[in-house]
Amino acid sequence: MTAQLFSPITIGGLEFPNRIAVAPMCQYSADDGSASDWHLQQWMMYALTGAGMVTMEMTDVERRGRISHGCLGLYSDHNEAAAKRTLDAARRVAQPGTRFGVQLAHAGRKASCQRPWEGGGPLRAGQDPWQTVSASAVPFAEGWHTPHPMTEEEIHALIGHFVKSAHRAERAGFDFIEIHAAHGYLLHQFISPLSNHRKDEWGGTLKNRVRLASEIVKAVKNAVPNMMVGARISVTDWVDGGLTVEEGVEVAQALEEAGVAYLCCSSGGNSPLQQIATGPGYQVHLAEAVKRAVTIPVRAVGMIDDARQAEEIIADDRADMVALARAILSDPRWPWRAAATLGVEIKSAPQLARSTSLMKKWVGAE
């Protein structure tokens, strides 16, 4: 019997050849938001992995929404042209059935930072910092920029930025859009009580706190009705007084009601006080909790790097897909290795086919 990990799945009208996803991973290598030569090789590499779903890195809807000066964006004509050029190249070498998406986002109070290998902290004077924004004037941590609380006008403008970027994504040729409402970035900042102290219709109750993410989903779906739209959420903050798993499930239900076609279930990122016991598949129980409460497909993510582990997650109906990040960076042929391990035919580009016997030997399948 075919391994469940390699069974097809249809999400929002898009068919994917297997349940393996490349998770969005920031590369901090863009030029004022535009994809560079680094992205060219990276996207082409993703295209050759054999993963059915490839979601490009956090891509910001306005310049001040970038985490760093090197973050990808879709806020200018040049960004759009560079994304199209890079995506077109990836498609030319992609495995049949590979679907490409882009994760639209805004960093909010976690913007205006150094690249990780430069320290990762807030940009200092002389490093071209900028004013950050958020739900409330609450810094991410001690020593970080104090964000400007967004006005009603700015909130509606932000929704417009997501819509404009969605149009750019459609013109660039992406198959789907993922709305980033996780990891302590702007939409998560509105959702979490740790960072949202507002008293208006965008704060207070959970229904009000998730309103911005829901309105953005609705606006994007209305703007690009022919594109599938999903979302990534942090199901819990892992902090006392923060978002609980039960509330995270309610967020998932609200976004399903708003119209998302799938949910990627991650966690944390909104406080340096978070206490996370990491380990293989440490977030799978969160995807499982969400899956029991919604009717749309759910993607699990977080230290899933073993083929049998991934197969069990799908076979046990704990999630509908698995997303890999570091595992793909470490081994771009991970889906081949998983296929060999699970006794499934390795589907490679014909130019690479002579290497598949060696992959089977490495995993002990021959």
C-alpha cells in the first residue's frame, strides 16, 4: 500500500501530489524586498525536492513590515518583477505537480532588526532603523524599539497593503497565498493579549483581537478569488497570560469561517519569556487539536525530520500535511529519502535519476 505521506491531497481546489510541504524560511538576502541570486538558487532547489507544496519565505506587504533590510517583499514593481523572474525559473525545473505559494506578512514590532548573523537585535543608530508599529505600544523585549500603536486609518491601510501584495503574487504566478499570523509578527501581535492592550474593536475580546487577521483573509480572498488562501498561526504563546491552546483553536475556527483553505499550526514567537519544551514533533499535538475543531486541512510543523515520524503523523490522522524547514535546508533530497525509507518510488528529475539507487542504498532499502 502507498505510504500516506505520498498520497495526493486537494486543498482549496489545488491538487498536491503528496503531503510534504517546504515551510517558509526567511533568507534575509533580498535587495529592498526583491529576490536576489540567492533566492534564484534557493527556489530552484525547493522545486527539485519533490515536495508537493512549496511556500516561499515571509514576504512583507510594505517596506516597514520587513524584519530586516534583507527581507523579501511584494510592495513594489521591482519586487514583483524579481519574484516572477525567480519563480519562472523554479517552475522550469520543478517536479510535476509542485505548487508554489508565498507567505504574506508584516513584522510589526519585530521589524527594524539586524539579520540573524549580524546579531539579530534591533537596528541601532547608524544602521538605518525605522519606526515600528503594532497593536499597542508594547516592545517585544527590553531594549527593543517601542512600536507606534496603529491608528484606525493605518489598520485599514494595512488591509489594503495585503490586497495589493496579493494582486502582485497573482501576477507573479504563485499558486496560493499563506497569511502569516504566527511567530510574534503583526497579526499575531493583534491576536495575543501579551501585545494587544487595545480597548477598541481591534482589541479586548478574542473575537476583536482576531478581527484584523480575519478581515485580511476576507479582503485577500475577495481580491484574488482564483487563488487558494491559507494561514499560519501560533496556536499558543507558551507564556502565562498569553494565548492558550484553547484560544488558539478558536483563532483557527475564526480563520476557517473567514475563508482560509488550510491552517499551518505553529506556536510561540511573541515573547522572550516563552517556555517551550522542544523535541521531535513538539508541535504536532497543536495541529491535532486544531484538526479536531475545523473541517479544512491542517499542516503540522516543527522538528519533523524522520520519514517514519512524518508517515505516522499522517497515517494516525493527527494532521493532513507535514511541513519541513531545517530538514530541507540540511537535506534538499529529504522527500527522496523518505520515499526510499517507506518503499515508495523515488520521483526525480530525469537528469538526476541515476542517483536514486544510491539514495536507496543509504537508507538500507537495497
